[in-house]
Amino acid sequence: MKKILIADDESSLRMLVNATLEGEKFQILQAKNGHEAVLTAQLEKPDLIIMDWMMAGLSGIEALEILRKTASTTATPIIILTAKNQSADKEKAFGLGANYFLAKPFSPLELLNLVDRILREN
């Protein structure tokens, strides 16, 4: 069973992503901030991380930097899911090691298709 970590400080968004993926055969892990995301990723070694950019405390983009410098998560695919949708935002996310970038609001079907594609490729 593939593990997916959802990291977002908005519980409603975590619930939406969880509901989108729960019919599939995934083990869903959740984190409500960047610190929890880093710790959970290091302990649980998910197959995919879906992370919000803007979170209180340690942001998703800061967590991304830490995860890319950590041996156990350096190659874990990461989707940045964010309301930030400027070209400069995408460039920054990709430059720091994000594999995919999905802007909010997003289509649950688009997310599910992306998750399926990522997990098939990895």
C-alpha cells in the first residue's frame, strides 16, 4: 500500500485531499504544519508528499528545502499545492526541489490523475 502525506494547515483542505484519495488504496498520513510534515516524512517515509506552500511556523517551501537535504526524503516526489500561482512562485518551488506544482483551487480529478501518474512512475 502506497503512503501519501498531506501537509496543510487548513483542516478543510486536508479533508478534501483525503476524500479525493481515500477511495484508492493509499495509506493517508496528515500533517498540519511544516514541522509535522518534516517529522512525519522522516519517520514514515511516504511514497508521495502533497504540501501547501503557505503554512504557519515552518512553511511548506521551507519544509521542502529540509526534505531535499535529508537522505531518507531527498528523492520522495513532492507536489506543492498552493494559492500562489505566479511564474516566479513555480520557478522557486521547482528550484528548491518540488517535482510538481498544483494551484488552488484545483480539480480533485486532476489531483487524483497526477497522484496516479506519479506513483506509477516511481
